[in-house]
Amino acid sequence: MRIGLITEGGYPYVSGDAGLWCDRLVRGLDRHEFDVYALSRGERQEDEGWVPLPPQVSRVRTAPLWTAEEDGVGYGRRARRRFTECYGDLAAVLCGTAATGPAGPTGVAGDASAVEADRFANALYGLAELARDEGGLVGALRSETAVRALERACRAPGAQRPAREARVPDLLAVAAHLERALRPLSLDWYDDAGLGAVDLCHAASGGPAALPGLLARHFFGVPLLVTEYGVRLRAHYLTAPRTTPAVRALLAAFHGRLAAETYRRAAVVTPGNGHARRWQERCGADRAKLRTVYPGMDAAPFAEVGEAQESAAYPDALVWVGRVGPAKDLVSLLHAFAEIRKARPGTRLRIVGAPDGPEGAAYLAHCRTLAARLFPDEAGGPHTVGRSPVSFEEIGGPELPSAADAYAAGALVVLSSVVEGFPVGLVEAMFCGRATVSTDVGAVVEVIGGTGLVVPPRDPRALAQACVSLLRDPARRARLGAAARARALELFTVEQNIAAFHGIYLEILSRTPIRRALLDATGEPVPFAAPAEAHLPGRWTEPTNPLVPRSSPGWAMDPPVRPTDPVSATEAIR
């Protein structure tokens, strides 16, 4: 079959999110044909180029999300009226209804009326139809008309309090964000030679990547599959800038409404873990459409370490591996290590990882300062140089040339995060057969199962007690490590990920009506004339007889049966 793979800020670019996962999926499903539709996030990403593409990628089309030139489209009176109505309805939904949850207004359709959900959808698709008819939407979204429509919605009766309190800078900020978020509506991908030619759209994330899939479904009836390893609405809450309540409420309402519409129209939604699945259900996703598919990871680089016995060279070493940042809460880990050192003075802590951006670099410097204060250099005498029990290292050096070597550098792997999605580093430690102590955040419990110890986040004492209990019991560490490796090989490999998506592709196509009408000899459509397997290379069936026109049923094509003389009842008895 022909798959339209839609990505945002990732594949086929060298850098970005989910690029490795998409590349493994495309290479693993080599019997399908892929058209890649990529939305880039920055000029630097485009300059770095693409990864080598396999032969099953027949076409790549790209578009920037980070910039949009003026389209120069001048709307007539009727087009301006259509835009004002659609954009006004969109803004009215964002201002007029907002569900209140633990994190504040979410604007999800699960807590709003179906009428408002349909109103949002009609406004969204109305803008898309206008963009296709007129040749673009960028200029209109940047116009004063858009800002005035947003202002009228905020001042209308029934608007929520944060919307009513919006000032001019707030309206300009929200209008600018909506313009960036709705840029995919103006792309030239929506024709019979573009997304209309694929059998299935697979959006590699929600948000902007799902918009082209929604439009392909709206314009051509192409089924949509959405994969989310990180829910976009959750990411918005975690990364939203510090703005006014009005801006936060309106943008949260937009992202919540878009997520709800995506889940409603998708044929299947595949969360990457149970944590993401709960977020999707909260945003209105139908449980019947959800299929949890764990990320596929390559276990081969960790096979040698996983199959070997626990290294005796580091019997009292703890290892932390990851990208250094505030969310990893290394401060709590350092305080926990101070407690561990009281119980086991010879223990070492190896923190392995590079900083995650400028904020991560500042946080790493703070952690180094804290470690120097908590653990002065240990010297054997007054004239010798000591060594701190805490070391900060990076993968790629002479001691730790690979990630597998980093996990093998200790008897116990620790995760101390306060925010976590799918813990990739934890799975890598499980591939290496290492016992783990982790904080109960994100999908950690789901990944670990019963193969490691889990403690509350921001609790150094509990973290220290769990680590000490495993350091004192090598046999238990070995049992937990073996169980962790078996669990990871069963659930989190590339092979299981590819097999799951292969089955989902066929499931969706088997339930999707044919969109390209094939006609018989009389000009009438032939039902079920093009099964899903028809798009796969190779011979699937033996040559069959030509189709029989519907006007001539099959029994009429047999040779005629000659009538016989009537036989009496008495003769028949004989």
C-alpha cells in the first residue's frame, strides 16, 4: 500500500524528534511504498540535510513551519466574508467554552458539547477550503481582520473570564500563534497527485503534523493514523512560555480542541505508553480507537553487556545516564547519595550525560558546585590529592566510548526525574540487564513492571533507602536485572514495533471503503475490486477469470441446460 508519512521537525532531516523511529519503521516495512511529507522547524534543520533514504521512499515533500512568506493573495468581498465567518467561529469556540481540570482550562471536547466540537471542526475545515480555493491563507491570518474577529469573540457575551480580560498585546500574541499553527492549511499538498493519492496517512505526532492528515481525510476520505509518543497538549503545558492568563487560556483551548478533533477523526490512535494514553482519553479519544504501541529500540548495541555477568570492577557504583536538565532532578540524586554514603562509605556516583541546551548547561554547573560542597575530595593524607566520589562524564570518552559501556560502569542504574515521558534510558539499562531504582513519573512504572524499585519523586531519603537495599543484595540485583532484560526484549524492540504497525496498516485498510472507483464492462463500479494486498509487490493469487459484468450474473454464463420431456409421477417412482 502507499503510505503518506507526515512528520514535524523530524524524519527525513538529520536532526529532530522521532527521526530514528520513523527511519526504522520505513526500513522495516519495505514492502510498502512511502511518501514523506515533512514539516521543518528551523533553517538550521533544513541546512543539515536528510538522512539516507531507502528505495521504498518514493517521494519527499517539505514545508517550513518556522517561516511563511506573504502569499500575495488578495481576497474579494465574498472570500473576506467567508474568512471572517470561519475565523470568528474558531475564535468564539476558544473564548466561549473551556473545560476546567487539574491544570486549568483545557478546552477539550470531552467536557464540552458536541455542538461546539462540530463548530470548531466546521471553522477549521472552512478555513482549509478557503485556502485551497483562493490559493493561500497566510495574509488573511496576519491581517487586522483576524485580530478584530478574535477581539469580538473575547468581548462577546458568554466568553470565559480569561478571554474577557485579554488586552491588545494578548490578542496580537494569540493571533500570531494561531497563524503559525494553521500554516499547514495553506500548503499545496491537497490534490489528487499529493495526499489524495495515498492509501493511508500516518501522522508521526499530533498538532501541526496531524493537520495535513485531517485535511486529506476531509478532502479525499483518506484514513488517518496518529502516533503520539509525547502528547502535544501535555507538551504545551510543560513548555508554554510565561505569558498572561488570557494567552495561556486561549492557546490551551486551541490545542485541546485540535487534539480532540484529531482523535475524533483518526481511524486509529497509537499512544506510545499508558501515560500518553490517559492524556489522550482525557482529551476525548475513544478507547476503541486506541492501540498502545511501545517505541521500538535497537537492542543489539546492548547485547554484549546484557548477556555478560555483572561487572565485578564496579560493585559499589551508581550510574545515572541521560541529558542533563532541571527535569532530571540531579539535585535530589546528590542529596540521596549523601545518605547512601553514610550507609556505604565506598560507594561512587557516576553522572554520565551532556547538558540539554543553555538551561541544561547552567543546571550542570549548579550540580557540580553542589557535589563539590557535599563531597569534598577524599585524600589519604595531608600531602596527597583526593578524588571526589561523584564524577561528571560524557559518552564518547576513553572510559565510556558507548552508552552500553556507561550502563556497564555501575552495579545499579538510577533515574531521578520529576518529569518524564517514555524513559528511553531506563529501557537501555534494562537491555543491559541492570537493576534500576527510578522515580514514579511518566511511564516509568509501566516500563519497569516488577523488575525494578520505584520511589516517589523529590524524595531523596526514599531514593537512598532503595539504592542501599540493592547495593547490599547482589543476588537480588542479578534477579531484577535478568527479569528487566527479558521484559525489554519482549516489549520494546524494533521488531515488535514494526510488526504492530504492519498489522494496524492492514486493519485500517480492511475497514476503509475503496475510494477509486473501478468499473466493469457495463460502466458500473465493481465492489472489492482492489483489496489492500493489491498495492503490495508480488503475486498474491493465481490468475482468475475476467470479471463478469453485473448485468450478467455468474450462473447465466454457464452453458444452457436442455429441457427434458416431462416424466409422470408413476414413472418417477419406478
